[in-house]
Amino acid sequence: MIKSIGYAATSSTAPLAPFSFERRELTAADVQIEILYCGVCHSDLHQVRSEWGATPYPCVPGHEIVGRVVKVGSAVSKFKVGDMAAVGCMVDSCRQCSPCKEGEEQFCEKGMTWTYCSPDKHTGAFTLGGYSSTIVVDEAFTLKVPAGLDLAAAAPLLCAGITTYSPLKHWKVGPGQRVGVVGLGGLGHMAVKIARAMGAHVVLFTTSESKREDGLRLGAHEVVVSKNKDEMKAQRNSLNFILDTVSAAHDLNAYLSLLKLDGTMTLVGLPPQPAPVSAFQLTAKRRQLAGSSIGGIAETQEMLDFCAKHGIVSDIELIPMQQINEAYERLVKGDVKYRFVIDMATLSA
Amino acid sequence: MIKSIGYAATSSTAPLAPFSFERRELTAADVQIEILYCGVCHSDLHQVRSEWGATPYPCVPGHEIVGRVVKVGSAVSKFKVGDMAAVGCMVDSCRQCSPCKEGEEQFCEKGMTWTYCSPDKHTGAFTLGGYSSTIVVDEAFTLKVPAGLDLAAAAPLLCAGITTYSPLKHWKVGPGQRVGVVGLGGLGHMAVKIARAMGAHVVLFTTSESKREDGLRLGAHEVVVSKNKDEMKAQRNSLNFILDTVSAAHDLNAYLSLLKLDGTMTLVGLPPQPAPVSAFQLTAKRRQLAGSSIGGIAETQEMLDFCAKHGIVSDIELIPMQQINEAYERLVKGDVKYRFVIDMATLSA
């Protein structure tokens, strides 16, 4: 077994604290990665605190992982020792069902293996995530980090990046289109950058006047403060696509009314309660309300390559591992521009 | 002016009663139709009673019109005296905007002219509908009734038929697909017939055990009584498309969970209150919730031709004009299989 150190929560109310554990020995298909950086996703916090159902403890969160390959299994062909590699939300899937065969492992009919808190097929134990020194992952679920990307700022691409890239791609966002992005947080700021790079006219919707300037800096062509009724009204029936990244409860109908004929609004945030949707808003312009969940492995690689080509990374605040609990408190308040990333060198410091 | 008789409501609380009025003289592009049959749509009742906002009175409802051409304007090319013709929900639109040019007049950006209660571009007065002896309509908004269709039973195709045909076509329902139809009323029974004729495997969802047999008779391959949890569970993740025809408040999430990956559920009923929608149900399988509204004129003609080819008409109960108020009471109770059609010969009897 391979020794690893990290930070874990041992109950829904305990802070994250230092934790020693072991990774499985490499199978022929596995790579071992020395983790350099791990992004901090709001999902980490939800699961650490058992806010999405009962979390198995100890829980080592983290699914925005970038690091260096330090060992490879005998059958590994994509990676060699020294390569930069990345791991996102999934580390395995059934690989047999129709979505898996089509490269949409995120919709695996048997259920994929999440990077943490998910039963590991090899060991039977729950997977442990990226707030740790090292990880062992099948090469089929390991991504190559293209040259030129800042490694720390690239980490959030593995969840925030693919979660926004996938729906923008699926609904064919591109030149000539007016695309709305709702919410300027970890997901929203990636969506603005990616939609802009895809060639769309990007309209950012935020509740806070203070984010207007930042929205423009990040690449939005227009910023609408959603509390301003006149600004909202001016966008009516004008958008081809809206990516809604907000997890808090909010009025979906106000945004549906901004879609053109045959426009789609896709949710990637997960408000805890069902949101009221007006049938009239849908029928009036044959609009669609959809949802999207991360992206497949091949698409995640495509996204990384796209981001490298367009010079896109996340805006991050690099923190030492020891500050994770304070970072969680700030995350709850939305006080981060726009993603915390843990510098794993600090773990052994 | 052309004398017409019909039935009108003079206030939101008054019953429909005999009413004499005049139609405009024919323009060069108009046809005059002697109305033989007019279907009774639930929208008629909503508008007669001002349930969708303030209705202009007197209100002559009716937008499922079938009749005989008795006069044509000098420039009319599609019709000659004696032809069977039909009129649906719209009698005009701007004809200039992008949806109009693409044959989707139901999404006219300037707003189409509805068959009743809508300002007539020619006279400035409100349009008066099909519960009447005769109507004058631009030939561009007049449909040909294909030979072989029972005229009375074809009348509901003009609204119930196109409202279900259009989304089934738009979302490419066909062989190899499992298609759900929610609700067995005027719209639902047409959806079952049309989806079946399009080659899909049709699963009808109804709240009432008593409709099971009728569902199968109408063409459903399976009937699910939605109150039965096991029957519902057996359909999970199995449907490519669902057409939801129910106007009463109901749980949309229970149906969304039945859609496969990338499946769409389209609403054509209009529940009065926004319905709670779970983001999890959408994101889990990249599902879509959409809405659809009637169909364009060219598509309505296509639907009529499709129905003639496949021998599809509505199941109707033919009533004399004088029984319209009793019919409305029964309509409120859902006591009709599956559409009332008024025999206009009774108007002058």
C-alpha cells in the first residue's frame, strides 16, 4: 500500500484535520499522482457537512486535482513518470453501458465512481479525494494537463471548467449567439470566460452591482444587475442560451423570459428546493429548461485543450492546506474570487 | 357586410346566448366559409369566463372550424367555392418577422391575430370565432380539409390535433422511441393517436383506472395509472419524450424522472400556477422541460394531411348549438370523450 497524508472530516460537524491513510497499490492500468494543487469546490463543503445525504467518514474531499505522475502501472500507455496529470469528479465508471461507451461517463447507468465518498471497485472502501499528498487513479480517468496552463489556476477546470464547458458545447454556443450566464462565482466566472472564447456575445447576470466591473474584466460583453428591472426587461426574448450557475433559490421564470424562440436555459447549480416554473414562459416561445452535470472524460480533455489554446484558467486564491476551514467559512459567504486552490506543498510543510 | 348568427357571451358570468353580427366584406385575399362544425376547446370556456385576463365582450368563441367555401376574393388561388376548408386558432399574423417567414406564425413577434377576442387588422374590432354560421378569413390562414376525413370529427384537429402534432414532430418522435402522453382528454387522446401513427411505442399516463381500456383502444401500447407507484417506477429512465397535456396542477418531477438521458418533456397544458421543478431531476440525465404552443399554418396543413393518410380524427360527441352551456358544465368536470363538436346546422334550426 502507498502512504498518503491529507485533511479529512471525521463527522458532519468536525473541522477538516490532518489525516494519514493508504492508497491502493497500482494495478496495471493505474497511475500514481503526486498532488500539487487541489481546487475547493462548494460540493466539497456540502459533502463534508453531510448536506447531500449521509456522508461516509472519514471524508477526504477534493476533485479538482492537478499533479505530477510519479509511478505508472505496467499497462499504462498515456502517461509516463514526470507528466503533468489531472483528475476531476470521477475516477471510474462501468465502461459498459451506452453512455459510458459514448464517452458520457457522467451519466453511467450503473453509477460512476466519484473521486471521493464513493465505493472503490478495487478495494471496496470509500474513495478519498484530492486534499491529500498522492492519489492512485486508472489512466482512463486521468487527464493530461496541456503545456502552458498555470497548474494551480488550472485545477478548478476539472470541475468548474468542465461543468460549464459541457453544456455550452452541448447546446452549441458559438458566434452570432447571445448567451447569458447567471451568477458570478466559481462556475459563473468560468462560464463567462469559456462562452466568450467560444465566440458568443456574453451577458452576465449578477445580483451585485459590485461585480459589474469584474464581469466585464472576465470577458462579459454586458453585465446586467438582476435587481434592476429595466436592465432585465431590456434583455427579454434576446438570448439563445442561458447557463444558470446559481445554487441558491432564485426566480427561474425571470430568466426564462429572456430566452428567444427555441432558447434553452440550463441549470448547473443545484438549488436545494424545487423551483416554481411557469408553463406560460415555456410555451410562449417553445423554450426549454434543462440540466447538465459535469462532463465525460474525453470532453474534459477537450476542455483542457480548449482552455490551453485560449489561455483560460480560473481566477484563484491560493491557500495553504491549514487554512481550509477558514476558506470554507468564506465560501459559505461567497467571499472568494473565484476559487480557492490548496497548495499541496503546504501539507508536509 | 355579411350577416352572421352565432352564440356569444356578453359578460364573464353570462351563459352563451344567440347573437347576430356582421362579418367584414371579403378582401381580394379572403374566403368566406359557411361553418358546418366547430369543436369546443377548454380555451373557449376560459376566455368566455375571463379566466385568462379580461375578455372583450361580446365574445363568440370557437377555433376548431370546418366548413364549406361559399365565396372567394378576387386574388384567392388556393380555394374555390364548394371546397371544404378549415380555420384554427389564428386568422392572421405580421407575416414579416423571422418566425412568420419560417412558417411559425404561432410565434409571431408582433403577435398573431387570434380567431376570436383579438383585434382584427381589417376592421379594428375584436375577432369573433367559430360558434357562428359563417366566417371570413384570409386564404393564407385557411386550411384545406383533405378528402376522406369525417368533417365533424376533423374539427378538433385544428387545435387539439396541431397542438399535439407540432411538439411530437418538433422533438422528432418516431419508430424505436418510447413516448409518454400524460392525460387522456381532448389533447391527450389526439397525442396518443398521432404518436402511435408516427411509429413510437406509446405509454399513456392517466390518473383514472377507468380510462385504462380506452387508452389501449385509442392506440397506447401501455397505460400507466399514475397513482400506482409501482407502475410509475417501472417506467423510470425509459422514455425518450413525454407530452404533458394536463392543465390542472400536478407533479412534474414524477414525470421528469421517467425520461431517459437527454429526454424532453413538453408541456402543452397550462396549469394556472407555476409548478415546482427539481434541478436534480434535470441535471441527473441532462433532461429538458419544454413548452409548445399550437403550430404554424403550413404545419397545420401537414398535420391534416398526416391525419387523413393515417385515418386519424378526434373521438367526438356532436351537440346542437343550444346545448353549449350544458357542454361547458360537463367540460369542467372532464365529462366528455373526448371533444364536443357543435353541429352548426342546429344554429338556424
